[in-house]
Amino acid sequence: MESMNTNPLVCAPPRASMNNNYPLVCAPIECETMEEMASSMVKAQSEGANIVELCIDSLSSIQVSQLHNLINFRTLPAIVSLRDQSQSSMIKKTKSKATLLEVLRVALELGVEFIEVDYELASDICIFQYKIENPNSKFIVSRYINGGKAPSAEILGDLIAEMQFTGADVIKLKIDVNYITDLVPIFRMLTHCQIPLIAIAVGSRGLICQLLGPKFGGFLVYGSVEEKPIPGLPTLLSLKNVYKLEHVNADTKVFGLVSNPVGHSKGPILHNPAFRHAGYNGIYVPMLVDDVKEFFKTYTSNDFAGFSVGIPHKEAAINCCDEVHPLAKSIGAVNTIIRRSIDGKLIGYNTDCEASITAIEDAMRGRKYVNGKDTEASPLAGKVFVLVGAGGAGRALAYGAKSRGARVVIFNRNFERAQALAHAVSGEALPYEELDRFCPQNNMILANASCIGMEPKSNESPIAKGALKAYEVVFDCVYTPRKTRLLQEAAEAGAIVVSGVEMFIRQALGQFRLFTNGLAPEAFMRKLILEQF
């Protein structure tokens, strides 16, 4: 019996149709061989792509017979990209113009759906003639804008006009961005461009350019295969399972986490399914923000309706708000900002305080949290509450513990910040170096509000294991990983441990109510998060 042929160029399944594919989710395929490219195409399809970009210049060599096979047996509609990859990498070798034109001829002959050529090549050939002879193939003309200051909307408009003059059916701009605020002109072009436009913002700060593409009118969205992540692109699986961009349209309200870093956040896997479950037209995205003041000064549209605020912006963000809820004002930090639709003003709130304190209280009482309400005396009353960290989360915990009648003692690597917070809550500040030796009594409560122990440094702990025997309860704001080193060692020492996941769920419920001005699907959200950890 003959062995089964396993060559992916021969064993390809039937090709998917472009009909009813919205939005177009494209996977860029860069490989050294045709066989690898064919395998990657099948992989991309399994992860949710409905079109692929075959980056011909990434191939180490091009043989016309193999190219025929690759295009003929493609499993998805394809963009055959003839752009010069060497513009973004000095390692890659530029294919000759003659080679690119031969690839162009073969691709058109085989009826490939899209041909991508860079602006320089497009200016040298007559795209109009190619289109007359090959009406079933569309041309994408691309340009890579790198280095220096990000272009304004006016400059982008002029570039698009020049590129459209080549006969392009679709324009593609690939732009280096240094800050998330550089994306606003790109969104403006996506909305107002009179020709189909693809925009890629290169780098980790450009991620929302893809996630919000369908809202602002982008022609397609790029996503990377799981095993080959690309900075600035979401993974195909996240687009398929988390963001589900087929539900996003021009009326979708945008929410997001304003933080740095932002990659650890579980907010998108919670809020996006919750929006859909509640029938609310919203999307929640990670926003890597360097300058929070500049961010809110730039993103002023009512489309951007609400924000979670994370490390290290919780204190600075309070000064970006037009109005601040009394609790958040007293704490001096916000973790939630809502844009009021009637006047566009930013209103700041703090849902961290009650979320963290009730999580600790309920663990001490040994019962489940119910609606955030408690009429009993707090088990924190009279306790020594040892707090590590004096940032936004630390301030929320300090004020919450004080309101419950605890004696608050603060340790922070920046001692002056610890002193300032201690003064605000009538507590005590001690040098961080004394934390391991601090033991005025047993059955104390320890709360870590620093980022010590957060992935990728999950082997760290803010306190020595031997010192944990003095604590009845240990709480960790860090929730990635769920079982931090601090919590593992505290459990071994016999303490009640409270995961940051519980605080995360509770503060997120509060945020969701503020985002939607309605009830949060608590059981659904709780189940969703616990399944993810």
C-alpha cells in the first residue's frame, strides 16, 4: 500500500469563501519555505483567520511550480504580498523586481483575491492595465511609515491621495507608533477615508488599532497565530474567543484598561463576554498608556466611554477627572473613569476600596460575598492591618481598613509615600526593611498592594516566610498568578489567604455597573473569571 501524502500543498482542504466574512480577519504568514507557508495557512484558519497574507519576500527562494501549488491549494482567500520586507528588517534580502513581477503574473493568472505591492513598485507598473486584464483580483498598495514623529491626519490624508492615484483598490498604511496617543489620526483616517483602508500600528502601543478597526471602518483586522506573536497584533484566538469583532460596529462604545504594564490584565476576558451576555454594545480593550494626562487630553470622543485605571496611574488619573466621587476623592485615587455622555465630562470613582475590604472581611467570617452589603460589625475592627504598598491600590486598602476601625501600619520602599498615606489615615509608617521583624502582636492582617510577586516575577514575595506566622489573614492584590508565592507561603504558615482574584471580581462588578449604568451579571462574571484561573 502506498503511504499517504502528507505534503500540505497537496492535502489542502477546500478553500473557504469570502462571502459573509465580517470582519475580515487576516493572518500574516511569513515563512522560509512554501511547505511551511501552507501549514501555517491551515493553522491560521483553525485559529479563526478568514483570509491570509502570504508574505512572498519572507521565502528563502521562489520556485514557480511551488508557487502554483501554494496558490492553487490555498485553504483561505489570500493576499499575495509583494511588498519589500527589507524595509523593516536589515536581515531580509530584497527580491529582484523581475522576481516580484513573475510572482505577480502567476498570482493574477491563478485568480488570487488580492495582490499587495508597495508604493514604490506600484509607481513603476501600470496597475490599471493589470486590473483590466484581471478583473477578479484586487490591488492593495502599501506604505511603511517609520521613524520620527507619528504623522498627523492631514499628512496621512495626503499620502493616501498619492497612493490612490496608482489605481489601488485598497490602501494599506503600516505606521510606527511611540505612544497610544499616536493612534488618533489613524482612527480619524479609517473613519473618513473614501477608499478601503488597512492600518497597522507597529508596536505594543498599537494593539487597539486592530481591535477597534471594525468600529472605525478598517477594511480588515490583522491577528497573529498563537505560536508566533507579533507586537501590536492581537492573537487570532483572542479575536475569536474574547473580542468577537463581528459584534463591533460604529455604535460600539469603547472601554479599556489604562495601565502600564497592561499585558497581565484579565479585564478583556471578563468584560467582553459580560457585555455580550448583558446585550450591551461595548468592547473592552487593553490600553498601554505612558502619560495618563496626555492620554485623556487626546482621547476626548464620546466613543471612548469608560476606563479602568491600573498601575501606575490611579493617583495621577484623579487630576484628569472633571468630577470625583467623594470616596475616591478621600482616597486620592481612582480605578474607574466614566465619560458622561451629556457633556463629555470625566467622572472618577474607586471600586477597589470596598472590593478589597469586603473580600478580606468575608474570608474572616467564612462566608460568601452577597451584593456587597454587610450590616454586621467588621472583623477588622481593632486589628493591626499591615499594608505593603502606598500606591493607588494601597490607598484604597488603607482608607477601607481605617473606615472599619483597624490600626493601619504602612510599609513602602519609598518611605515618604508611606508617611504621607499614614498621615492621611491616622496610621503609622515604618521603613520597608523592618517588615520582616514587625510583630507587635499575633493574628494581624497583612495586605500586599504592591506589584511584588506579579508575573513574570512570580518567584518574589514582599515578606519572609518565617514572618507570616504572626498573621491571621494574608491578602494579595496581585492576581496573576492566582496563587502567588506570598499566598502559598501564608497558607503553609496557617493563615487565611485571600486571592487578588476575589478583589478583581468585585471591583469589576462595580465597574461594569458604572460602565453600563445597569446591573452586572454577577454569577456569569464570577464563573467566567474562576474558570480562567
